[in-house]
Amino acid sequence: MKVAVSGASGLIGSALLPALRADGHEVLQLVRRTPRTAEEHRWDPAHRRIDPALLRDIDAVVNLAGVGIGDRRWNAQHKQAVLDSRVDSTATLSEALAQAAQSAPDRPRILLNASAVGYYGDTGDRIIDESAPPGDDYLADVCVAWEGATEPAANAGVRVCALRTGLVLGPGGLLARMLPIFRAGLGGRLGSGRQYFPWISLEDEVSAIRFLLTSLVSGPVNLCGPAPVTNAQFTAALARVLHRPAVLPVPGPALWLVLGEFARVGVLAGQRAVPTALQDAGFRFAHTDVHSALRAAIAKP
């Protein structure tokens, strides 16, 4: 297939690109800077501009673009950037795919568009699959708008999947920020520790995206492991893998003080999300428990 990927410099994209090439796909990388290779092509999602010819003969688009959610303390400007970067990139690609579909309606096309389990809000200990309704906090609102921006492509007959991803365990992201603390023996649960962490290994995240390229699945897809754990269980597992204690809990008020609003909706909230759509389609996980996923993540350079 000929696959265009946006947001390819992040944790997921950096692992996805070589995997797609190894599968024999031709990869186009969408970048906002000046292209450095023949594989790279410039686009301007902030102004919703992309060369319409670029996607004319594309079979699939994997859109991973978006400003980091937990990279800094939230304020009104950052929250707007988080929302706009996701909606603008998705709308740009969705509308371009819709135009391409109109010019060649018989050609199957696919849009695998990033989203997040934050779609569901804080769901406590209830088991949540893709049929659950959206939550009512800021991150849930972002996910609803994010997924809604795929409508032009879906209405034009493009197969669309919303990749509701959980905490990706790999050599980067949140885990990379946690490791120095835990290796120093200073780790512990966050708040009560009862909030669920819907984790997924980086290997399974990439494998699931590759699987969805050639499957018939459409609609929302939870990209998370089959056995979500609480934050306390995750903390204990990470400590065991590192052979370090984890006895210093971080109180909720302290998280509020440091992280502000993000503490409530991004750290102290959780989703006991399960990958029903993936499993029903026959996807097999390489890592079915958090211990094996953490060991694999920490073993990578």
C-alpha cells in the first residue's frame, strides 16, 4: 500500500515508519518543516493546507499529529493548541481524502486517525469498550471534536478508524519521565492509586495499526492491552521490574499544585478500557500483561 503518515516523529510514529517499510508499504511522511528527503512532503495543518495531488493515489493515511497533552502545565493557550492541532490536522487530511475519493470513488481508502481513551472521561472501575459514551471533561471534549473532524472522509466512503490509544509503554513518553524517579527508589502511586491505567506496549500499538490497515474494522478502536490495571498495580509492577521500592505515594493535592487541571483529568482520572473491537477482529497481543509490557519497554535502548 501507499501510506501517508503525519506526526511520525513521536514515540508511535518513530516505531511505525520502519515497521510499515518492512511490511513492503511505500511511506510518505507529512512534515510541517522543509522536507529533507524524497519521502517527506510538506503540509500546513494549522492553515488547513495540503497539496490535493499528494493524497490522490494514497491508499491509507495514519494521522498521529497533535501537540503534546501533558508536556506542560495547562493554561488557556495550551489547551487551545491541544484542541486546534488535533482538529486542524484531522480536518485537513479528512477533507483531502474526501476530495481524492470523489475523483476515484472505486478505490478503497483508509484513514486511521489518532484519538485517546480520554474520550470516555473518568469511568472509575467500570469496564469500558468502544460502545461507551463520551465523558464530560476537557480531554473527552477534545476527543469528541478530534474524531468528529473525520466526518468528511467517512461521508465520502473512506474507511475510518479512531485509534483510542491508552498509555503507550515504550522508550519515550510518560514512562521515560517516570523511570528516573523509580530507578532512584522515589516512585509511588499517584493519588489514591485506584484510577485505572489502560496501558499498551509500543510493539502492540504499532502491530495494531498495521493490523487495522488491512482489516475491515471501522469506527472507534481501543488501542490498549487486554488487562488494564490500576495506578497502584502499575506502580507495583514497575517497581518489581526495576527491582526498586515504590513506597512514596504522591498525594492528589501535590499533583494539583504541580500539574493544575491536568492532574484531575489526565493523572487522577482513569479508564478501565478493553480492546473489544481489536479482539473481535482477531488481533493477537504480544504483551497481555503489564509486567511483560514493562520489561519489553525497559529493555529497549
